[in-house]
Amino acid sequence: MLEAHDLAARRGSLLLFEGLPIRVPAGQALVVRGRNGSGKTTLLRILAGLSLPAAGRVTWNGRDVARHDASLRADVCFAGHLPALKDELTASENLHALVALAGGHTDRPALRRALVEVGLDTRRNLPARALSQGQRRRIALARLSVGRQRLWLLDEPATALDADGLTLLAALVARHLAQGGTLVAATHQPLALPADRVRVLELG
């Protein structure tokens, strides 16, 4: 269970939001929408323990979330708006690095299966700089596929994905929720999520 109590955030002297309540049980998703600058990314960073709120608190399974909380890190997959890839590394090497950076341990066959699932198997040995933006985004989807984190915090996950990529994203999320995972996604684009497992939060 992810919860926030009377959450507030500022950017400099600007109040982005205040008094925000959030409750996302296991197996459920929260989609955060709002205009540019309304605080969507800031909210995700607070929920991930990467930034401190101006007021309020966040709890994950009943425990307060502290900044850079090591125990939370093992449970959270935070994917920012831009894929965190190194251009000189191959798709396979980037996926391995992303999993390792999150504290995960996955063998090469599992990484290969994840790249197959997202349609990158034939491009697994290409450097990231040779991939399209949509293909780079699919490496992030492979990270979701191979990860074991129970809480996904995704910032604009549909960016640069074509129709097949959006279908793949929806399938990964549906599987995650069916397995008892939790999702918070900030997005301008509609996501095909199970209606009985999702609610929407409008910021701004």
C-alpha cells in the first residue's frame, strides 16, 4: 500500500500542490495528469524518496518513506521521462546496467528474454546511439519486464512508443497489477489500463 498524507510541494517560491491525499493499494494504479509544471514529476520523485515534500509524509506498506531510503529502493522501479541510457553501451549492456543500478541481480538468459519480449532481440548488440527514440524507450520496458520491484513510478512511460509499444506497455502493466504490484504513472497520454484497477489524480 502506497499512501501520502497532506502532501505539499514547492518549486522555489511557487506552491505546486498542497493537502494531497494518495492511497494506492496493491494491485491498483494511479494515473497522475495535469498541465506542464503542475508537479507531476515532483510528485513521483517524492513518492520514490528522491525528493522531500514541503509538507506531509509518504508511507509504503505502513513505513514512512525517508529520503534515499535503501529499503524502499529495493521495492521501487522509478523510470524518469528520459531513458537513462549510455549511448556507447549496447541495448543488452544498458539493460544490465539499469537492473544492477536498481540493486537487482538477473542472469543473461533472463535479460535476453526481456529484450525478446520488447522486440529488441535483433538489436541487442547495437549501441544505444544507433537506436530510435522508441527503441530506446523499449529498453526501459524491458527493465520493467525483468524487474522484481513491487512499486512502479513511471514518468511519461508512453513517450516515443508506437502502437505496438503502447500495447506492450499496457500488457506489462496489466501483468504487474495482476501479480499484486502497484503503479503510479504521470502521463499526458491515455494508457490502456484495466478500468477496475485504476483511478486518476488531476494536478493543477
